[in-house]
Amino acid sequence: MKCSLILTAIMICLNSISISAQLTLKQAAENKNKYIGTILNINFFNGENGTNETAYRTIANKEFNAFVAENNFKSGFLLRGNNQTTSNDLLNLTIADINTSNLNKLMDWGTANNSIVRGHVLIWHSGLPTWFEAIASNWNDAEIRQFSAKYIELVMSYCRDYPGGNVDEWDVINEIISDNNPANYRQTYSNNGQNVDVWFKNVAISAGGQGYQSFIDFCFTTAKAIDPIPKLYYNDYNIEVYNRNQNSKNGFLRNMVKGMVERGIPIDGVGLQGHFVSGTMSQTQVDKVSLTMDYIIGLKEGMQSLITELDLRICGNESNLSTQAQEYERILEMALSKKNSPGLVFWGFTDKYSWIPQFFDGCDDALLFNRNFSEKPSYAGVLNGINKVTTPTAQSPFNNSPFIINNNDTTVIPFTEFDNGGSGIAYFDDTKGQETNGTFRANENVDIAGSIVGFTEAGEWMEYTINVINAGVYDLTLNTTSEFAGKANFSINGNNISGTINTPNTGSFSTNYTNTTIPIPLEAGEQILRFTVEQGPINLQNISFNFNNTLAIVDLEPELEEQLELKLYPIPFKESFVITLETFKEAKLFKIFDLSGKMVYTQKHDGENIAEINPIGLQSGIYILSVDYKNEETGIFKILKN
């Protein structure tokens, strides 16, 4: 009896110790399968921390499992020399022109601490050496691209091949969007009172006026070709808070990245810097940042959104550390609860080395440790926020089973029965939910009134898990009402299968529901159907599917599908497309039919291996490509015009 009591007492004591022991930030983050990161100050690289160097390194190693250089990965610190006199030197860079010791130090630290390493940044207008600007200011677009490609190649390939080290995430482009209203790409920036056009004017006038975006696409494509493993990010400030206004910086960012995804540019994520002012980050404001993250994550499978430079500066004479701690807590809980937000990075951890006082008059105390490396209330706020992180709900059908679509019955899908999973996973609605139907979907951020999803706006979407029993062409009927003419589309696996659907102005938001019917092709099997509003507002009631007995889609033979370089259905083409197929040497005629059977385009073939099909004037939609061969056989392929 006595031994049993002693053992019980010991167990109680051990349990008490276990419960009360405080986790470090990185331990708490690792428990949630996330990382928590910080910059390493320039003094860390230069060995200038003096008597506090040990304290600095100890905290960095103890509290964080992801690291980024504050400045030492920027071109101003990596490009050697200050006496180049011709652009030819810069246009023919070699690794000897790169100060690789800066790269080594961060990668060595990451390897030694088994940590994530972020590369910040490859291309940034403000990070260039002063001597560089004078040389490159008259470069044309081709020269800018030549330098950029070589610089990206040298830096990324060096890190890729570095023994025992690597970079897990790269900020490919930083801060290329202006702060103007309306927002646009930067035109110039001021450097010591001089406007410098190195990355702007000469890029802007190239590529038929599309130079900015073409240059951005070029840099991401170049980076992915050099090292396909790291995640590639666009990074910027003042883009965090969701703003429906398309002329805002946030609206411009969303449209820019959406276009990149649609063009197949290999962008993996968007970095939201998160340089906030304490006292402004209410729950409502944090919810708006959450919306931006949801929008980005929802653009494609695996797309990431990450807060990359978080700090909360306190401005004015009154220092409210308690408020700051509460704000940190709600930001951390929100950001790390996202499905595709792998972690979070602070722009420093000690006020001793903070950038804030130098750049914001009257502001300071932005970080988690004071100048003596002691924890502030903000540290506890961050830890509490991490501990409150919840695992996102996996996407699943609303009624736990997919909607069945076959060629015998009509399938009706109420718009209100979108998949479970939450914002950014199963739907995106950029207004706070206005549920008026009791507790039907009260926890979802979607405007539901009775049996209707209401006032859906451009960019909003919902997903529905379907199981198609019989492949073929189905008549899809969209039941809507609106006081405005609207536009929408349906997609599967990111591929638009409907083209743009025009929904009518019915004269009311509450009555006169009208059907719009279009034919769409569906493959057999379980898949996720996404409905996206292109122009609104629209009120939505039902989607229905009926098999179209008059139309049939002929599947490609497996061996032909492997040979066909053109991605036919369900990948859409825009203006023209190219087919490369050995057997097309025997083709004599290409014909395109709409789904009513009317021939809308014809083109003779000259017997070459490559055929460029250029059906000018076709509207968006589904078409059938018929190939007549010299042996009198015919091949039938399905195509989609976007």
C-alpha cells in the first residue's frame, strides 16, 4: 500500500512537470507540423554581435527552425566589386562575381540546426549595388533578361549543389507592385533623390507593352528550370489585407498571381510580408488577411501563402505590450491554421537589431525579445497562438458521398451543398457569411439565404465532389437570378471545361430564376467540380446535369494520347494550338465542329509532322476536331477553346 502511494505521488509529480513545462516556439510549431522562422541580422554574418553574440545565437537556435538572411542574400551583398565600367562585365557573370561566403554561412547554419532556409531575394529593384545602377540604367529588355537569367542561374545552382545544404524556398521577385492608386507595376523608385529605371521603364516598354508580366514570368520559369525542388514565391508588402477593389494593391496582386497560375507559370506561393502597426490588428483585420491567404491557396492545388516578414511596431509614446501580445496571438493562430501555409517568419526577434526605428520615426518595440534578449509579452502571445492552431478539415462531400452523375437520371446539385473543408479549401467567399437559415451551414463563411447562395461576386468559388458513372457530353443547367448580367465557369482539376457562361439579368435578386444550359464533357470517375464567378453579383440556386443523347465524345487511343504533345481536353487553348504527331504526316484535312454538328473551321494539312491549327473567331466552348487521313480514315478528338 505504501509503495503504491509513493508511485502514485511520483506519477502525479511527473505529470505536473510535463504539463507545466513551456515549449519553445519551434517545439510548439513542430507539434503542429509547421516551422517558425526569423531573419539572421547582418551582424550575425559579419561576426559583430560582440558580447551578446552568444545570446543571439542561443535564442536563434533554441526558438526557430527556419532562417532567412536579412540582407546577405540580396544582390547588393552578393555581387562583388564596385569598379565595373561596362555592361559587358555584368552580362557575362561567373561564380567568381558572387560573394558565395554569404550563401555558405546561412546554408551551414540551416544544416547544423536541421532548419528550413529561405532565399531572399533573387530579383529586387532596391537591393542592387549603387555602382550597378549606373551601368544597367540604359539596358534594353534583352540585356535585362540576360543578366537576370545568369544571376539567377549562378546563385540558385550554387545553393543547389552546395554540400549538405540547400535553399527550401526562394523569393524570386520582390516588391514589383507600386503603392499607387490604382496600383500597377512600379514605374520608378527613388534612390537618394534620383529616379532609377533599371528594372522598370526598359522592361515596361518591351514585349508589346506586356513587358512587366513577361519579365516576371521569365524569372519564375528560369528559376524553376535551374532547380525544380525549392518553392518559388512572389513577395511584397501592403498586400496582406483583402480588398475587393481591383485597383488596390491587394486586388492587383490577386489578378497578377491568378494570371500566372492560369498561364502555367511555376509560382508556388505568395509571401505576405506582414509589417503591421500594433493597435490596428483587430480580429476583423486579421480576418481580412485570412481572406487573402485563402484566395491565394485556392488558386491551384498545392499553392502556398506565407507571412514572411512579420513584426508589429508600436508607435507613439504609449507602449501597450499587452495589446501587441494579443495581436500576435490571433495572427499566429490564423496563419498557421491554413492548410497550405507551411510556417511563418518574423523579421527579427530582438529589438536590439530591429529595422523599425531607422525607418519609422517614433516607432519601436516590434519584436519578441527586448534589447537585453529577455522575453516580452509578445513572446507569450506568439506561443499561445501557435498552441491554438487547429488542423484544417480535409475536403469531403457535404453529404459524405459524391453527387452521382449518369446517363439515365437528372442530377440536381443545390448550390448550398458545396463540399466541407472551409474557406480556401472547398470554397472562397470574400464577404463575411450572412447565414439566414438557422444552423444549416452557420460555421461557413458563405452568404446563404434559405436554399440560395446569394450575391456571389467575381473571384468567389465553390467546389462539389461528383462521381461520373458514364463519360460523355452532359447538358449542364445553371439556375440563377440577378439584376445584372453575370459570367461564370466550371472547371475540374484547374481545367476550364465550360468556357465562360453568360448568366442573364432577370430583373431581380429574389425572383425570376432563369435556366442557362450548355453542353460540357465529363470524364468517368470521382472528381471535384469547381464553380467560379467571373462577373457578379449572382444569386445561385441549383446545378443540374442531363445526359445529351445526340452528342458523343470519342476518347483518344492510349498510344495516340502518349504521342500527342498538344494537351487536348480538358486543357483549353486560347487562339491557336500546335499538334505534333507522327501519324499526322498522313493527314490531309483538319475540320472543327461545334457541338450541334456544324462545321466551323477547316484547314488543309501539308504533310509535315507539326500542324498549327488557328481557328480565328471561335467563341469559348467545347468543339470536336476531326482529322481526315489519306487512307480515308478519320480521327476524332475533343478540344476546348478558352
